[in-house]
Amino acid sequence: MNTLLATMTDQAPEFVQLRRDIHRHPELAFDEHRTAALVAERLQAWGYEVTRGLGGTGVVGRLVRGTGGRRLGLRADMDALPVQEDNGTAWASSRPGLMHACGHDGHTAMLLAAAHRLARDGRFSGTLHLIFQPAEEGGGGALRMMADGLFERFPCDAVFAMHNMPGVPQGRLVLRDGAMLASSDYATVTLHGKGGHGGLPQHTADPIVAAASLVMALQTVVGRNVDPLQAAVVTVGALQAGEANNVIPAQARLELSMRALDRGVRQLVEQRVRALVQAQAEGFGLRAEIDWRPGYAVLVNSPAETALAREVAIELLGAERVTAHGPQLTGSEDFAFMLERVPGSYLMIGNGRAAEEGGEGDDGGDGAPLRCTCMVHHPGYDFNDDNVAVGSAYWVALAERFLSAAQPPLGMNSTATGRSASALSSASPS
């Protein structure tokens, strides 16, 4: 076993307990007061300069060592989800209807374990910024922190983040150059017609028939407008209209979500959806109202930083435990906005596979039911505690490599797209 990984494995139990403590006390977006306080208190005790309240409940820890000019940002998310937990663990949520169903408790614990090691024994020269972000789950916490001056107050030459991935063997690291995660946009379409008696449809303008036709027409956006070699998703998640079988309602409402892995495709999808909605409405003699809500951007990893991240991963775990160029995914992540401002990379760490999928079916050694077999956002999900050692060792190795005294300073890449925090004022969960 790699020496650093062995050291972090010995240290891990303390941070596994911390992870489980956070898990017992989940907090939703911008309400992460207890978690933020826990993070800030520990960072301060270890010698970091701590800034609280950035973007609402965000925390940034700053540690300067030596005379190196490079500046590194490592980010973890802290928020939970409005999901009722059902996995049988002893550390299950103590708050009904809330749980850490996406592993942000584990992400926080991994970065804290790395913070402790780097403060005590870190071999680097430069400035380390540890970013603990609120409200990743649809709240746009990254934008809020940036609007509060994150990168002006804590300049970074590169930023990195990591997310667990169920279905991938525990501890395996998955990287990818370029676009890795999809954009996410949401729309409410209201069709305004003319209601009336179900037996006299000729006197109405039926929004249900128009809505049904629109649902089918929207399926052509990806099938007939998007390049077959590109990826996009248009989903109608809800269609609500009427209450009685003999009454034609005056309105129908559809809830849509759109995803794309290319910025140009994202724009094309919006154009075609808007055009189809209006055309379908007019064809049935109705009026359409569209409430379009931009969500998260396409997450694009920069080549040089991803190459460095991959190299560090292979040195830590060996090539057999690293996927050098993993698949694109249609999930969304607001770390994408940070990558629009600063070069960097986002990677995955395997959370384990179910026994029936050929995995280890680990019960944690404590007799608890099988964990780590559910996808994120599922009531049975739990973060794999074995990843605390692997993830924290990776962060330490990456920080020491990036902030090596032998590396020259890099200029900060400010390629902001001009999107404002208000763009996500009503964004839906990722």
C-alpha cells in the first residue's frame, strides 16, 4: 500500500465518526449552520485562517506555507436532501424527511481529513484554499459564493472537486477530459385554452389534447434536431390538467427538464423546445406560457489540470484502480460554474457495487445491512466510509504536487461567462 494511503487509513477512523455525526444531522441548502460551524471550528483549531458565511453558510479555510506563488482550491459540498432515510444504519438521520442521500457528508469528511494532515505534516509551498460549499443540490451555492467574492478574496490558479459514484468499485478514481457532466434547465409550460362540457368539445379549446400532442412532439427535439453524435435529454416529468371525466379544463401544465453535454446543444434544445411549445399551442387554438429556469452549466474539465489529477491518482492507487477517461454523465453539478472561472477538474470516487453486481457487498464489519449499493438520492443510500482514507489521501497528494516549490506560479484564468447568481434563484435540484 502507498505510504500516504497507509497513513490516511490509520487516521481515518476519527473522520469516519465525524462523517457519521454529520450524517445524523443533515441540513438543507443554505441551512448548513451546524455543519459549517463544525468545519470552521476544526479548521481554526488546526491553524487555518477561516472565513465563515461566504455565500450564506459557506466556509473557506486558508493555509499559507513557504514562499511558493501558486494557489490551489479544493472544494467539498455540505448540503443534504429532502429524502426520508431507509437504510438501517446506526448513524441514520435524526431529522425526519432529511438525509445525506448524495454523500456530501463524506465529501466534507474527506476534505477535513486532508486538511488535518496538510496542516500538521503537509509538504508544500504556496497557498491552499479549502472551499466548503453550501447548496449544491439545486440552490446554486457555488454562484452564491462567487457572487460574495470567492475568487477575488481567495484567488486560485486551479480548483478541484470530487464526488462519490455508486456502481463503481469502492475507491476507484474516474477522471475525464473536457465535458463530463450535463447542463440542467427547467421549464413550466402552461397551456391556456377554453374549458367546457366533456360532451360538447366543439365549444372548447382542449388543453389536454394539446398537452398530449406536445409531449410526443418534444421527443423529436433530441431524435431529429440534435446531432446523433451529441447527447441531450428532454423529459416531461409532470402533466397536470382537469379533475373530472366529463369536464374539459381551461388549462394544462407541464413540467420539463432539459440536459445537454455541449453548450451549443443546450442552446439548440432551448430554441426547439420554445418553438415547439408555441407551434403546438397555436395549432390547437391555445395560448402558451413558458417559465424557463436556467439551471447548471455543462461541467468542463480543463486538459492540463485533468492530466495532473490523473497522474496523481495513478501514483497513489496504481493504474489498475484509475479510469483515465471515464464516461460522460447526464447528472449536473454547480462546480461547473467554478470551472468557468478557474481551470480545474472534477473527478469521481467509486462508492462500491452491490453483491449481485459482482461487488464486495460490504456490510461495514458491524453487522449492519448492506450499504453503498444504492444510487445517490435513494432512501437506502449511504456513503462508503472506506473512501474517507482514499479520498483524503488523494487530496493530500494533489495539494502537495500542485503546490510543490518547484512549480512556477500560474496566472489566474478568469473566463467568467457573465451568468449571475440570480440565474438560479428558482433552479430545481440537480
